[in-house]
Amino acid sequence: MKSRRLKLLFGLVRKNAWYYAGTFLCIVITVFISYLLPLMLAEIIDSILGDAPSGMSPILSGMVDMIGGKDYLRNNLWITGLVLILLNVISGVFSYFKGRWAAQASESASKELREKLYSHIQKLPFLYHVKAQTGDLIQRSTSDVDTVRRFMVGQLPEIFNCVLNIVLAMALLFTRNVTLTWYSIIIVPLLFTFATWYFKLVIKNFKAVDESEGRLSGILQENLAGVRVVRAFGRQQYEVEKFDECSKDFRSKVMKLIKYMAIYWSTGDVMTMLQSMVTLLICVYYAAQGWISIGTVVVFTSYIGMLLWPVRQLGRTLSDAGKSLVSIERIDEVLRTPTEPDEPNAIIPDEFGDIVFENVSFKYDGSPTVLRDFSFTIRKGETIALLGATGSGKSTIVHLLQRLFAPTSGKITIGGIPIENIDREWLRKHIGLVLQEPFLYSKTIKENVGIVLDSINDEQIERAAEIAAAHQFILESNKGYDTIVGEKGVTLSGGQKQRIAIARTLLKDNEMLVFDDSLSAVDTETDMQIRRELKNMPKHATTLIISHRITTLSQADRIFVLDKGRIVQSGTHDELINTDGLYKRINAIQSALAEELDESRRKVEKEAN
């Protein structure tokens, strides 16, 4: 598990290797300059202003001699000041490039990770999306990716910076004075131990925080998506209380994490300041005894800060790295979920032939069997209708036709080709599906209808809208086809949304049309008009209609009545209404209701006159 996370993380680093190489080079230069400055100050104090022997390398000593030697520098201190300023300017320039290149690397890596995750989600099986929580997936694609981005732009270079500072500080201090160095690093092992403890603690608690935030995002997403239901049932207060409960859990976990951070930083500050004070006191004592020079005091007090603060910072850097590992793990959980397999040898049929279900059985995980030895045939160009109670298997048949699920047993063929051998993408592109609750984007009506086209074609869009009996109400809208429908089509009625969804589906190259109770929200007259227009289309696709409304089913070539996953009746409308059974009973009930409504309407009209 850990190796997968590290492999994913360093794979992102490797693809941006040049940016990180530049970043690390800039870090080396800035760290080198930061350690050079105290050495120069020590040289100025001890050798130029004082009489101590020069501690410079032969190369630097030769350069000083070329411009006039120590006496010349002593009389022209502005030169040393200018050099110090120049070194700081150079350090600033390289710090700029360090930040810029690290940002470019991290943004490129996070873009790639985000796109990889999104692309993977698109290819996951339908069953995964049925079980997954949308809010949690959103958080993994945004918040968790951003946590990784922050690590790559800040903590990854900082780890290199900390390690380089510690190594250089230790090396330079030991070459300056071994005994004094040992006094100056007494507390370093304790700081390392403390940082390691904090790192492990943060990983454990941050995972709990991240999961709690995922649940919070899930509740928020569900509430906003189901805002109509919440209002309709007056459940606002219940939703507020549910959100508050989750928010309290999130807050308590965050506060626990903050408490550990406060303990680490405050204790780390005390330990660091205590070590700095000890180093300063010992250096002052050594200088008073004449054992070290004032320049050495400057070097030690400067370098000990450069050593201790990175060690202290390492705890925070490692903790942020731990957060990133948690986020990487959550992202990797999605990435390692198997996608729908590639089908290099899949068959693309020349035509969409007869559909045959042969002794098909199916059950969802942990649920009773939905279809039991189900067999029927849909001939090419035929209009078939399905009627049945909820849970009788009507929508499952559609899922199986689109290969969203595979049969538990039995066989499905299209044009004599087993459905599992047919290219999945071709199949879904040529089966136009209109659902009872269609999804519309928060765009114009024209964009929603024409979303299946490579380029908007007004003539095609309007013709599809006419067939779907949507053209007239669209023209009567505020801005016609340019009317914004709002998120999920909130500004439209149920019937209007269904008609726009039908128009959108008709623009596809459909070999088969499936209406999954998608005419339920339109009136009977509009229903008849749509079905009439569909039959008059030049290319009459194979059509499957699922509905509870007898008038919708009545014009089908054949009607199948389902009960508990089996076909209990089949035939034309005329045959079924003259045969005792479920279809006849439903027809009688709906006819009686229609007569009652007509009678009520006549009474109202009579009273009005």
C-alpha cells in the first residue's frame, strides 16, 4: 500500500524532473549563500577589523590580495558591505526562481493527477457509482488533490532544504570547534524523536479529519441536489441538525489535530530557544576565556539557528507530508478500482438486429433475484412496451442492454452476436435512453438539446424539438432556445424536462430508443403526439417503452407484462384487454379514473356556464 502511494507521488515528481532539478539547484545556491554570510562576517570581524589570521581559502585570499589586501579592505569597508548586499540580492533572485519552478512543477503535477483521477472516474463501472458517495468523490478530486499540490510546492523542496541545512551546519560546526559543536547539538536527537512522534500522530488524525470532511461534503451535496424534496417534506430543520452533527464531528477532529500542533510547536519552540541560549552562553564563556574569537561566536550563534530551526521545521514538514500521504491514499483508492476493461477484439455490428433474451437471470449484490429465466425477442424496428410493478425488472432490462451490468446467467444477443462480444461504446452510442428524471445542465435549452452534436445546428435542434412536442413551449419561453434552464432544469416543469431530454436523444444516431417511464409527466394528448411523430420518422428505430400508463403502451406492436422478474402476459393492447390478467385490471382502473376526471371536468364547465 505504502509503496503504491510513494510510486504515485514520485511518478508525478519524475514527470516534472527538470522543474524540480532547477528548484533543488536554487535551494543549494541559497543555502550556500546563507552559510557563506556568517563566515564572511566572522572574517571581517576577526581578520579585517581584528588581527587574527585569515580563515579564507587560498583562492579568496588571492582575490583579496589582488585588490590591495586586508589593509585596503579595512580602509574601504564599503566594499565588504557591497559584497554582502550583492550576495543577498543573488540569494533573493534564486529564491524567486526556486518558488517559481516549484510552483510550475506542483501545478503541472496536480493538473495531471486531477485529470488522471477524473478520467479514471469516467471509466469506472456503473456499480461503483451506484455505491459511491458523490460528495466524497468531489472532495478526493479537489481537496485531496490540493493537499498533494501544497506538499509538492512547499513541503517537498522544504524537506530537501532542511536536510541540506542540517548536513552543512553539522559539517561546518564540527570543522570550527568540535567540543562547542557537541554542546550545541545536545537537544537535536530529542527534537528528531519529537518530530517523528508528531509525524505519526498527524497521519493518524489527519485521515480521520479528511474522512469526516468527506462525509460533510456528502451531506452538503445531497442536500443541495435534493433541495426540492427537503422543502416539499418540510425537512429543513432535520437537515440542519444532521449537518450540524457532522460539522461538530469535523470540528472536534480538527481541534484535536490543532491541539497536537500547538503542543508540538510550543514545545519545539521552548527546546529550540533553550538550546540557542545554552549555545550562546557557552560561546560567550569560551570567548571570555580567549578560547574562541568573536567571529567564531557569530558563526556558532548563526549556524546553530540554521541547524535547530530546520530540525524543528522538519516536524511540520513531515506532518504535511503525512497529510499528503493520506490524501494520496484516498486518491489511490479510486485509481486502483478496476475500470471497465478495454475491448480490443470487440465486435462492431454492421446493423442493430433482433434483440434476444434467452433464459436470462440477474441479481444485484446482496439483493434478491430481479430477473428469473427471462426470455423474449425484440425484432428490429419493432416497438415493444413493458408494464410491471416497481421492482419487476423493467429498468434492469435496460441496464443489461447497455452492458452496465452482465447477466448472472443466460444469454443476450443482438443480431445473433452475444452482447458481451459487442463493443461497449458502440452499443451505448446507438441506444438512445430517456429517463423519467432526465438530467439537464445549467445552460440554454439550445445547448442542452444540442449537447450530443459536435457543433450546434439550429435546424436539427428545432426539428428534434418539434418531434418531442417541445418546440412550441420553447418559443414561448423568455428567450426561446437561448433560455437558461437552471441547474438540473429547475425552471422547467417535469413534462418540459422530459420533452427536452427526448429531443436531445433524437439527435443521436439511434438504432434503438428506450423510454424508461420518460413520458409520465406529459399529458395524454402530448404523449400521443410524440409517439405519432416518432413513428413518422424516416428511420424508425427499434423502440422500447417502459410505462405505467396504458394509453402510452397501447400503440406498441407488442406489450409484455412483468411480475417478479418474469413475463406473465404478452400480446397487443387489444389482445390483453380482452384477457383476464394484470393488464386488464390496470386498464380498467385507469379507464375508470379517466372517466371520473372527465365527469368532474364536465361538471365544472357546466357550473361555470
